[in-house]
Amino acid sequence: MSAPTGEIYRIDWLPGTDVLHGTCHCGAEHTAQDPVEMWEWMLGHPEGHRLQPQSQPQSEPQSQPQSPERAP
Amino acid sequence: MPHMTAFARNQWYVAAYSHEVGRELLGRTILGEPLVFYRAKEDGAPVALGDRCVHRRYPLSESGLDGDRIVCGYHGFTYDRTGACVYVPGQKRIPRTARVASHPVVEQDSLVWVWVGDPALADPQAIPRARHLDSPGWTTVRGMEPIDADYGLLVDNLLDLSHETYLHGGYIGTPEVAETPITTEVDEGAGIVRVSRHMDDAECPPFYARSTGIAGRITRWQDIEYHAPCLYLLHSRIAPVGVLPEADGSDPNGFHTEITYAITPSADGKVYDFWMVSRDWATDDAEVTEFLRSNNHTVVMQDVDALNLLQKTLGSERAGYQELSINIDTGGLAARRILARLVEEGDKPVEKAL
């Protein structure tokens, strides 16, 4: 077993829907309806991971590399 | 082509229950390595050695003990508890290479853990705990079933409990299990996958109805904690519907059951399924103990039969067959990925400090 790094990934299956809501350890969020796609996004960190203010749309073009941001 | 998940070396695995390791030699194959276990007379500690005599590869587990030494049942080659050969028949010179491997062993929480890999890397502090297995206030029933299936199939099975509804209906499965969304959390560095399913208003399955006496519907929580690669903990809480833990965190009206599995890969396409059910309620009730033992054994055998069949079926598939994952598989996919990382780490040559 490796030493804990505090890197926690979380995926909530939103009740009453087929939607998965993922939160990366950096704080970036993403929604998907396919767990394979969700894990690809999650593990792609920091690619396509940018903290979003809640008022902005969730989806971002994933082809643009983003600088990693850290959760507070 | 048989379905096979690579083995993760340089990890701790449950080799046996404490009560299985005594003065009778016990043979177990772990990660493809035949090992022999016994308990030393000298200090009561478990010993794990390679299970093949260096002479003609006779299984030492089919041999005998002379004090704390194993005497090979074929020609009498004799090994001490460190694996060194201390006697060969008919001559005084013992070849320098006459030694079987000795594996680090730790006995903890009524489990005997063995390290498979480079002994210099074995850190007993890294072994995950399952204290309920031998803590006062808890009663445990347990068993072990060998399965002729890849260990990855057992990991898949245990990380996605929606199968309870279909494979274990009438025992532990009810419609709500498959219908209720899960949350999945991965602690990357610690190698832990957590999958939670909280059912607010569910049918009480016979496994719990008959053992707890709850007649109506229940609040049922299933919180999985998988410490890859070997230890799986399912924290189960049930209570009459709407009955929640108190504000101070105490939970006098909840029934807590700890379902523990140790998933120990044996050989390619074979796994040891160690199963344990511990409870903090009706702990002295022998009837409840026997009911849970027999009921859970039936449930485990339903899994054994299903995984034996699945392994056989996958073995007849063409290479590159497709599978399809949906939301219920979110935790299982996470576990597969963590295992792949541990396999990779275990295969890397390790630089030793000078």
C-alpha cells in the first residue's frame, strides 16, 4: 500500500437521474452519463480541469490544456 | 482465452485465519507461489516458507514437523523456521543453496497476513485493520471458499452490490439495492475505494428480518471500503425505517454488521474467498449465529457458482471481447484501475537504499 496523498476523487450518481457528477481532488467538477468517460476525465487531471464558478456552464472544451489548480 | 488480472506483488495478503495455522502444516498457493504455514512451538508465531523441498520439489505441506523444523516427507531434508536447510540425509555437507524462501508474516485481527514480494519492503504498518474480527462486543461467523475464477471477477462482484437483487434475491437482495444510486470515492494514495449506497425506505431481506426480528421496512446503509488489493470491508447498518443515529453520533437503535472479505489471488484463474460476518447485536444468541453462518454461506456459494460459470464463459470468448459499463460499475472500474497501478508498482525493480 502506498502512503496516503490526500488525493480524493468523488463521483455522485445524482438521485432520480442517470447523471454522474464528478469532483476531482483539485476541485474541478464534471458531469457525464457514462462511468468510463467520467473516469477518463477524472484521471486526465489536470487536462480540462479548471475550477468553475457555479454560475458558469459546466462543460469546457477539453482540448485546451489548463494549468493545474489546487483545492483550498 | 482465460480471463486474468495480473498479480500485484509487494503487497500483504490474507493467507489464513489464525485458527487454521497450528501444528499441522497448511499449504496455500498465493500469487502462484506455493507456501507452507505452521505455528512455531518456540513463541507461537506463524511461519511461512516456500512449499517445495529444494531436493526434488516434494510439497513440504505434505510432510511433518519435528519441533519447529519441517522434515521433508520424501527424503528427510530438514528446514528450520528461517527456511535454512539444517540436515540432509547421509552426508555432513549441506549444499549452500539448500534453503527455501521465508516470507514475512503478521498475525492481526484473527488473520494471518503474508507478504509476497521483496521482504525488505514489507511494512507491517501498511496492513489495513479489521478490529471488529476479534474485538469484545462483536461476534463473527466465517468461512473460506476457493473459487476457480480470476480474482478480478471477485473484486468486480463485491464492488457492485446491485447484483444482490438478482443473484441473492430471497437472502440479502431486495429491489431497492439495484435501484438506489451510489456514491464512489477514491483515495488514490492510500489505494482505497469507497462505495456507498444509502436506502431510506427498503424491504428488509430475510437475512436481516429473521436475525434481527425487524418486521417492517428498513433504512439500510451499505458503505464499502476496499483496501486494494486484499481487504474488503462492508459496513452495514439497518434500522426500522426512519430510525437514524443520534445527534451525538451514538446509534443505540441501529443494527451494525461488518461484512469482511479477504480476496487472495491463488493462481491464475483461482482465488481464495475469505468471508466473515461480524455483528454487535444479539452477540450471545447461538441461534442467530447459526442462522447467519448458514445463510451467508448460501449467499457466498451463489457467488462462487456464478463466478465459476463466468470464468468458464469468459474462457471461451474470442480475444478482445467487449463489455459494457453503466453507473453501477463506477466503483468497480475504480478498483480495477487501482489494481492495475499496484500491479505496475509491484513489477518495477526497486532501488534499495545503500
